[in-house]
Amino acid sequence: MVVNDRAQPAGRRAETLIRPAAPIVPSGSIAGRSLMAVVAIMTFLVALTAGGVLLIAGAAADWGSQIAREVTIQVRPVEGRDIEAEIGKAVVAARAADGISDVQVYSREETERMLVPWLGEGLDMGDLPIPRLIVVKITPGSLPDFATLKKTLAETVAGASLDDHRFWIARLAAMARAMVLAGLAILVLMVVATALSVVFATRGAMAGNKDVVEVLHFVGAHDSFIANEFQRHFLWLGLKGGLIGGGAAALTFLFAHMLASRFTATAAGDQMEALFGSFNMDWRGYAAIAAAVVLIAIITGVTSRMTVHRVLRGHI
């Protein structure tokens, strides 16, 4: 640091006479690299949490929209009754209802394939009383009278029941809300942990550069000038660590999408896609990762500045 030989004026004019030949806080210190690693890890976890919440919320919304467009009629085998005849009666009743665009009957083989992910491969289902499913498509914008359809099925079709999926829609909505709240809580905890790490790193940096800070005070530098130097240093560390962590999170989602595509059309892949989607992040997911990088960098810089001011007021 080179100081002008002339008498130092008081106040802010003194700061213009200070010409640091090197940064007040060394950029390549072990503490700085350690903090950058911590920030990278925290940003990676924050980005993963934000992206995961968006994926699950999107999958729940897709499920809700798909379920809202159809209802299911289940026809259980009844002793002494021909199930194919009962299925025909159910189809007639469904097609006679208002607001129905299509009726699709699942064969027994199709129903058995749907049970494979839960019962496993190779199980002989020939003797099992497996219910038959009829998917009823709803005309967009219409609201069929499900109460009348339920009554008609109960009176004319043995072993038939109508499921309008309202229970599952409510469960999916509750799950999505719970995941969002859990994600927000995790994000808050990670932000707090990052801020605490910055506080300790800033105090350590100030303790290691105590003599430099005292000289700056002696020549008339204001606290805001010293705080700006520390803020600039830690903001740059936070930005570099955030870019590393955010980039790693984006690559993780890309790898997960590529891995999920390899299991497409398999039982395990269908279950994973039903629960979490295809792991294909849209622009909102990557925007959330970018926002996490910027947020962590800002928190790092602002926390460092506040810590410097508090320490300087304590006259270290």
C-alpha cells in the first residue's frame, strides 16, 4: 500500500489518497478457498432443492390435469355374473351420460400389465379376481353429472363403481404443498448456514489483516471504505463458488434426464416418471438455479459488509 507523502486530510478525502498496491484481503488465501468451496456446496444443494421442488410440483400438476380430464369405472368380478356382459352395460351407461367424449375398456391382459410394477414379473394372475377398468374421457369444458352416473351404475351393473379421482387430486395437492414448504425450509436453513460461514470467514480475514486495518484507520480511511474492500472480495468469492455449485447442479439435472430416458417404457421408468416426471428441467428450473447463484453471491457480499461494520464498531 502506497500513501501520499503530503499531509492527510480528514474524512473521505483521505480515502482518495490511499492507493492499495495489493488487495487488503489476499485473494488466494486458504480461508478464501475454503469459503469458496463451502459456498459452492451450499449453492449446489440450494439449486438441487429448488429444482427438485419445481420437478415434483410440475409432476403433481400434470397428474392433476390428467386426472381431471377422465374418470374410471371399475367392474369387479361377481360370482354368477358374466363380467364381459357387465362391462358392456357399464359402457352403455357411460356413453349415455352428458359430457363424455370417449369410453375405453382395458382388457384383462392390459390390466395385468398395469399390476406388474407392484406385483412383480412372472406372477400367474389367472386365478386372481382382477377388476376390469373402463376409462371415461371427459369433454373439455364440461362437467358431467357423476352422481347420476354412479346411481345408474349401481342399479344396472353388478360390481361396478365410479372413481372421479377427487381424493387423489386432493392428496396430490397436499403433497405438492408439503414439498414446497419443506423445500422453502431447507432453503432458509442453507442460506443461514452460508451466512454464518461468511461471518466466521470475514472475522478470520479481519483478524489476519488487523495491522492493515489499523493503518487504514490511522491515515483517515472510513469504515465504509474498509467494508467495501471486504465486500468486494467476498462478493467475488461468492460469485465464483455460486457459479461452480450452480453449474454442477445443472449438469446433475441433465445427467438425471439422460439416465431417466434410458429407462423409458420400462416398469421402473414408468413409476419414476409418474412420481417425478421425466427429470426434464424447463427454463424455470434453470432460471431458479441462476437465481440461487445470484442470491448466494449477494448474501455473501452483504453479510461480509455487515460483519466488518460490526467488528469495526467493536474496535478490534
